[in-house]
Amino acid sequence: MSATAAHAPSKSSFLERHYHLLRRLHSLTGVAPIGVFLIPHLTTNSSIVWGEVFNAKKYAELGAGSAGVATFQHEVNFIHDLPALIFIEIFVLWLPIAYHAILGVYFARSGRANTERYAYQANWRYTFQRVSGYLGVLFLFMHISSLRWGWTYGGIMPSFDADNAASSTALHLQGGFFPYFNAVFYLVCVLALVFHFANGLWTAGITWGLTISKQAQQRWGVVCAGIGMALAAAGVSAVVGFSTLDATKAEEIENKMQSEVAVLTEPAAPQ
Ligand code: HEM
């Protein structure tokens, strides 16, 4: 090789030169933090249903049928009291999601994904991984921008109010272009994203060289399917729970909780 050729600037793009590193980072961000976040997120959201069953005694003084709303409000208060929440959100959620989404679209469009881990899996899962990825980008952008940044899209995505957590989430899901449009949109997108995560977890085993034999891939497939089904159950419970919640009644429960906290934290009147 001539000295000129050795020092000639590479004509390939940054993405092509660092393809393997970027691909691994893409796989990593999908598993953690994004996938890891999804587990407590869907567990918290489904508390609108399981809270009603498991916390009925704990919140009995708020009245019958209040425990789901109270449990969800309690979980949201815990999250909003975390120190430096905005830094956690930016660096642990929004930037990794943006990276995963942008690189995901690039890999899907360049077709190079075909040659590596996807060579091992069934065609329909390969196709649906891409379809659910595109849908996920749209859903997550609308979801985060409306519930976290307060964009209402002309009223079709009612925003979230952390002090009235369950009632505002119920209004969000019961709204849309027509009543309950968002509930259907959420149901489809949440199930698509759960598939995307569970199938991505399976292909990550190949990407990281952890599941090399056919038997190992089959065993890991059973674990991933189990995780996917548990998350799907949590996601469906959350969507159904908020879509069927009476938002006016939920707001009364939340206001009752706030006035009880105010009484408990009020300084005692001087004697
Ligand atoms: C079952 C349907 C879902 C419901 C009811 C729901 C509900 C919510 C709510 C209420 C918030 C605002 C939280 C807050 O400000 O404290 C939120 C934020 C968020 N959700 Fe969901 N969510 C659902 C599904 C999903 C899915 C499938 C994902 C996929 C990863 C996801 C990712 C996020 C992210 C990244 C945020 C921003 C969190 C933050 O910045 O603090 N959500 N969601």
C-alpha cells in the first residue's frame, strides 16, 4: 500500500466506520435503560387495577373503589419526589430513547440489520420488529411530549397533572380524535412496544454472543416470551383500567388525599 493511500481520509461515513460499536450501543440502550424502565413503568400504570385488589384495606378510609386511584397517586408522588428527576429523565430516558430511535430507523432503512442477528430469526418477527419500531417512535414522541411536556396537539392529547395523576391519565386515554381513540391507539402501541422489547431481548442474546446454540436460543426464547406476556398483561390492565375509570370520581378521591396531607402537614395553631 502506498503512503498516500494509507493516509487518505476514509470515504465511508462515521456510521459505517463505527458500525459495530454503534450497533452494540443500540442493543444495549434497548435493554437498559429503556427496557428496564418499561418494567416498573407498566407495573406502576397497572396499579390502577392491582391497587384496587391489594390495597383496598390500606385506603379504606377514602371510601370503596378508591384504592386503585390512591395507589397510582402514591406511586406518582414517589417518582416526582425523586432528587434531580429532570437529569434522570434527560440522561437515563430521553437521550437513550432518541439514540435508540434514530439509529433504529437508520439500521432498518439501510437493511444491514439483515446480515447479523436477524439472520437467525423467523421472517415475520424480523418484519414486525421494524413495524413496531416505527410505530414506537411515533407513540413515544406523542406520549412523552403530551404527558411530560404538556403538548396537547390541539386538545386531542389531554396533558398529565401529577397532583391529579389518575384522573388526568384517564382523560388522556378517553380522549383523541373521537372518544376512546387514544385508548385504542395506546392498546395497539403498548402491545407493539412490548413485542419490540421482548423480541429485541431475544436478539440481544445473539448480538452479545450469549445464546450461540439452537438450544440456548430456544430456552432464552421461552424466558423472553414469558417477560413479554407478563408486560402485555400489565399494559392491557393499565389501558383498560384508565379507559374505564370515572375521571370525576377519581378527582374527588385525589382531592380528598391532598386535603388529608394538608391537615397532617399543617403547623399546629398556637394555644
Ligand atoms: C399502558 C400504557 C401507558 C400509560 C398509561 C403510561 C402513562 C404514563 C404517564 C402518566 C407518564 C407521565 C409520568 C410522570 O410525569 O410522572 C408517562 C411517561 C412516560 N412513558 Fe408511559 N405510559 C404507558 C406506556 C408506555 C410505554 C409502552 C412506554 C415505552 C417505553 C412508555 C414510556 C414512557 C416514557 C419514556 C415516559 C417519560 C417519563 C419521564 O420522563 O419521567 N410509556 N407514561
